[in-house]
Amino acid sequence: TNPHSQATIAGGTFYCATVALDVEGKVVGIGDIRAQTRQALTNLKHLLEAAGGSLDDVARVMIYLTDMRHFAGMNEVYREFFHGDSLPSRASVTGSMGMPELMVEFDVIAWLGD
């Protein structure tokens, strides 16, 4: 296993990097950017809720895609989770993942308060 925490809270700030893994650590949606985005953001939602927060608390999202051709599909599902007037700041870059089946990773910072 990787030596990391799924999420960390420090001084009221929530930090998380999430991918499309199920509870058994298996990749969900191999080859399907929409399924992987949905799984990763659902994981994020559950982690935030466990920490006492919600997606509305997200301030910053860094999106890593293995191929920028997946941007539109990722963005389509992203809009299901993040919408309204207070969208988080975000950036998107391409790169390889630690597991070759993964297509997207979200590096998230949220403010949970003091």
C-alpha cells in the first residue's frame, strides 16, 4: 500500500487527493473518463462529509489528466458536483498516474473553519 492518508486536516484546512478507486482499492471505470471522474468526486464528497464539510467548502481543485482529450468528459461530470455561484478555483494539467489504469486525479483544498 501507499504510505499516505486519504485526507488530512490541518488548522481548519482539508487536503485530499482522490482518484477512481472503490472501497477495495480497485480502479473503477477503466477507459471511461466520466465513470472515473464520478467515482473520484464521490470519494471526495464522502471524505469531506466525514470531516464535517461539504463540496461547498472546496476552495481549490488541481485536476491531473493523463490526456487533455479527456477534459470535456471530465468537465461534464465535474459540473454535476460543482455548480452555482461559488465555484472553486481550479487548474488542469496532464501527467502520468501512479496506476496506469487511472485517467484523472483531483488534488483538493477545502476550508472547514476553525
